[in-house]
Amino acid sequence: MPWWEQILFRLGQSAVNQSVTAQYQAQAVAGGAKWLWQALQGDFNKNPTTGQVVTGGIISLIPVVDQLCDVRDVIANCLVLSDAKERENHENWIALGLTCFGLIPLVGSAVKTVAKAAMKKGARLLDLIKQMEWVERLGKAVRVPWGRAPLEWLSKYDWQAAASAASSNAKKAFQNALAKVESAKRWAAGVVKARLEKLAETFQVIISRLDETVKVAAQQLKSKLDALLQKEKAQVGKYDGATGTKASHTQKGVPPRDPRREAAELIAKARKAEPRVTEDLSGLASKTGGKQEGLDYRLKTEESLARKLEGTRPEKIGDALRYTTVYPPDKLGDGAAQTLKELEAKGYTVEKVKNTFVEGAPYKGINTTIRSPDGQPFELQFHTPQSFDVKQNLTHGLYEELRLLPPDSPRAAELTQEIAKLSDAIKIPQGIATKVPNVP
């Protein structure tokens, strides 16, 4: 059965699949296989670690299975993009663009795996090279396009040519799928026909934007790789194997990290310290005329923390536990200063204070890093109601889109300008710079 026909069948079964997924996941967790289950979900798993991206990529290198993995990821992308609101999210289109690289003949699965690993937030060149090596080592039965020279391949691979091949194959596949839907609509009725019409509309939107989507994904990927190569190539050293030799280019003695495990350990440690920290901060907020916001989210999620750990070491994490206290503008300076002073009297250590309530700052707020008496670091932010609203409700989504764009793209410039405009409207509390100075 062609894969576009499989799309129609699987989309028709999506409601059933959604209902049994929880059961399968529960069984996998009971068997200690949650990590592998999430790896096998492909694009249905919205927050995979780099290890899960690569594990899924290795599995997709198996002949026949690679086509099923492409179908799985295309279905996931289609389900998301069938929602008109989700189409406004730039990240969802980039996910489709990266999926399309898997449709390149012969080497598509390997190329898609590298592309998705490279686009992970916090990706590092050495980690990416080692992921490619694992793909190379475990995927010996199939072709990897970089041979034994991953660094050279990353430097020279023509991503725009790949984008052209990927979008051409993807467009043919979606056009064939659309033709099947249109044919099925002729005999369908009722709910089935309505579903098919929705699916046809989704395919039409995707086809109309496919060339630009894959092109932009390739541009962002090339920009990300160029930045990594320029910044970190010296740290990687000589890695590629010499032509015609059998010597391995493996860098031994550097065990792979597991961000998911590290995140779980940090969360467990933060959870032990949380009750006392929460009690102290809640008491101080009431005493100083402030109000704590977002207490339900004081512990960072394991998924979010694992993504952050892709680009940093556990000892650098200071916000596994985080709080926000909001004051009226005329009370912010005195309230924040008094809170920090009384925390120190209780045995806390104020390690860093960054006050960005200054003209022209794209973000306005006071961010502090504090260590509890038992050694647990946490973040405490101070805001006015206006600055908290801008941060939480107006600029958050803009920053999420901005981080995925090349810095020199027109859209990045538009977003930066929009963020600055929103920030400029925030009123700066009088005397805030002297009342809450930066530390260090």
C-alpha cells in the first residue's frame, strides 16, 4: 500500500489510536520502557531528547521501517496542521519541513535524523557528531551520506538542493493523497464526508506552502550548522577518519549524557527543598505587600529541563525551582529589596541579581538566583503587574518563534521590533535601579 494511502487509513483511525496510546504508554512505563516508547513516537512526541531523536532515526534506517516512520511523522504533522490556529505557529511548519527530508531517496532517514538533532535547542557540535557516529555504527546495513567524514559533510552538504528534492517528493506524495481523498469524497456522506473535506483542505494548505516550508527549514538548519561549526569546530578537533583507512574516528572516553535522567535527578532534589522555600517566600510576599504568581509551576517540568540540559551541564541549572512575586509599581523596589535582605537573614545566599527595568531593554523584570540554606538553587523574579503580563501573555510566544529563526531573517527582525515595542510600553518604577542594584 503506498504511504499516502496509509496516511488516509491512519488518519481515519487517529481517534482510536489516541484512546489506546495512554494504555500502551502505561504498559511501557510499567516495563521500564517509557524512554524508548517516546523515541518510537517520532513527531507525536513533541519534546524528545536528542538521544530519542537519534534512537528513532536509527530505527528508521531499517528498510521498510523507514517508510513507516516517514508515514508516522507526516501523520503527526498533518494532525497538528489540520488546526487553523496551529498553522499560525511557525514551529509546526518547520517540523513538517524537517520531516520532508526523510522523503529523499536512499539517504533520507539519515539526513532527517541529523536535521532534527541539529535543530534541537542547545545542540552542540561534538554531541551532534557523536550522534552521527552512533547512526553510522548501528546503521551499517544502510547508507549514511557522510561516510567516515561527518565534519566535512556538515560543512559541505547542499541543504538547499536537499530541500528541493525533499519538497518535490513530498509534493507528489501529498498530491497523490489529495487525489485519493477527492475520490473517496464522491461516495462518502455525513461525518465521514466532513472529515474527508477537512483532510482535503489540510492537504491543499500544505501543498500550497510546501516549497517555502522546506526551503525555510533548510535555511534555518544551514544557519544553525554554520554557527556551530564556526563556534565549536576547534573544540571537536580532528574527527573525520582518513580516507582509505580502517581506523575509527570514535572519540573514546566521553560517555554520552542522558539529559532526561539528569533532569529527573534535579527535579527530585528541588522537590525536597521546595516546601521550606515556598513557605518562606509566601510569607515574605504577604509581609512586603506582594503577591506570588504561578505557584502551580514552581517546579520546572522534566521535559522542559531535559531540553535545557541538551545545551548545558546540570551544575549550571538554577531554575529547576522558580518563583515570581508581583508588586504594585510604587512598592516593587522596596518590596524586592526587603525580600532579599530577609532571605539572607534566614540563611539564604543571593548569588545574582539582574535588574532590567531600564529604558530600551527588550525584557523588563528583576531576575535573581538564590541558594537555600540546604544548597538548593532557585530563581526568584520580581515584576509589576504590567511587566508580568507582557512577559507571560504577550511576548512568550514571540520569543518561542524567534529562537527558531536565523538571526538575519526578515521575520526575526519583525519579531525583535514587536518585542521591543511591547517592552517599551512598560512603566519603569521610580528609583528601581538604586533600590535593587545588580549583583554581581
